[in-house]
Amino acid sequence: MGNDYFQFKQFTVYQNRCAMKVGTDGVLLGAWSAFPPNGRILDVGTGTGVIALMAAQRTQSQIDGVEIDADACRQAVENVALSSWSDRISLVEADFKRYAGECTCKYDYIVSNPPFFRNALLSPAAARSTARHTVTLDYDTLFACAAGLLSPNGKIGLIFPAELESHVFATALLHKFYLSRLTRLKGRPQRPVKRILAEWSRTLTPYTEQELCIEQSLGVYSEEYKALLQDFYLRW
């Protein structure tokens, strides 16, 4: 996925000016999230705009995106303009904390593929560091701001590394977010859990939990993975 563009079934994402390219994490989150069919969605750290575009393809909702990196935001705007849903997607170059403080609307769903290398060495490239590390956006900020932006029945969906599970869940609970849906992601059945897809609401209810493997064996994609992404990837 390191090319200058990535071709999906219904749209194209150009990414040559974005620090972080289209990747499996973001695409999985865009396909997995329980977006409202008609409502308002916020994509935090939109990057190339891929999740916002996937949300637009899957719903009739209005999608807003916020991105702190100027080059990435400009390219995301261009990607949206080339799509069939430019009338329903609005992107803003801004720090999320500032955006949340100034925003007057409420969202039915907030989605984010956030920076996640909390204690790793910083990349020499400033843009890549911002995209990959919790430098400008940490989980506490994400949940704290989401608390003020979500409608009463709104939800927030994230993807993050399995080793951050305790930290992310504790942070969510601190801000009175309650787990509603959880998918543990593995590369193959015999491998350890690599990523977690999780969704929270403001209401304490029983949550559903499942496991998803990308491959059923080496080089053979699982039927569940293909079903999740079949509306987007050209290969299926």
C-alpha cells in the first residue's frame, strides 16, 4: 500500500503528500465501524481521507474530518473532490482539541485511527511522528473531546494495538465511555492478537466480542475478512 495512490472499487485515494499511507488498520476500521445510516460522523485525524470516504460510501450521513497536517489535509480535500460524495464530506485543517473546543454541532459517531506508539522513539520526520505517535493526540484527549462532541446516543470507534488494551479501556472508562462492541484482530488463527477494534457508547449495556483473522493460512485470506472488505477492495 505504499504507492502514490490506492484504488478502491468506488473511489481513489492519492497519498503521495501524506506521511501515513492507506493501510490495513484504517481500511478495517472504515469497514467495521457501525456508522449511522443517516446522521453526522466525525473522522479524527482523517489523513488521506480514506475512512471518511468509506463512511460516505456506506451511508447517507454527513461526514466531517479534522486533520492537523496541512499537506495531508490538502490531499484529503482533493481526494474527496474526486469522489462521488463531495457534497457530504467536509474537511478541516485543525488540531482536534481546538476543533472540539470551537465545534457547535453534535455527532452520532466519532471514528479515529489514532497515533499509537506511546513510548517509541520519534521518527526524524515531523509529519510522520505526528501521524504515528501520541504527540499531538493522545487517548485522554480523544475521549475527553469526544465526550463533548457526541450526541447522547452517539458512539466512538477506534483501532489500536493489542498491547495498549488496558490503557485505552481505562482511559475510556475514566471519561464514562462504556464498551459496546469489540473485535480482536489476528494475522492468522495461531498468531497472537495484533490489533483491537473497539466501540464505546455513553450507556452501560452488555457488549459483543468476536475475533477476526485476516488469513486462514499463509497467503489465504479468511472468508470473514473478505466479506468485511468486499465492497472496497478490487481483488474481491
